[in-house]
Amino acid sequence: QLQASGGGLVQAGDSLRLSCAVSGRTYSNYKIGWFRQAPGKEREFVAGFSRRGDTTSYADSVKGRFSISRDNINNTVYLQMNSLKPEDTAVYYCAAGYTTYDSWGQGTQLTVSS
């Protein structure tokens, strides 16, 4: 089970950290990442870990501003978001999977005001 939290209403330029609590199973050797869906748009990949957990990838739109990290002891994956922009407004989801992302948590809403 994946549960995202930490969203809220912030102003442009602010920072925020999202958390994804992983429970009920182990996701070792699974890729895990963050996605987002803005109103009227398709869900898009934001950031993620490779299956081995040794590499990360980011969408071009967030490179240099967002950072994904994980706490294996507490089974939590984080998304640190800096220099937030109004276009970052979306529902953010964490997801995991072996070849494709097939386990999804409930999303958390982020709204960035200008």
C-alpha cells in the first residue's frame, strides 16, 4: 500500500516536501516514483528510482527543482519540491511496480498560487 501526503496550498517560490508511506509489502527491487495530474491534463511522470534504487530520473520540467529520496528504515519515499511554480499545481501520486507502475496510492493535492 502506498499513501501520499504533504500537499497543500503554497505560494510561488515556496518549498514543500511530499511523503509516500509504503506498507503491507516490500518494494525492494521495484521501481518507485512520483506522478502528477493537473486539471484537464494527463497524468505525467515527475521523478522516480530505478528498480535497484541506485539511479533517479526526473521530468525535464522539474529537473533542478525537485529531488526524490527514500528512507528505507521507515519505508518512506520523499519528493522535495523547491522553487514551486503555479504550473506545478496538480494531484501528486506515488506509485511502484516491477516493469510498469501498477501499484498506486491515493494522491495529495498541491496548489501553487502566483
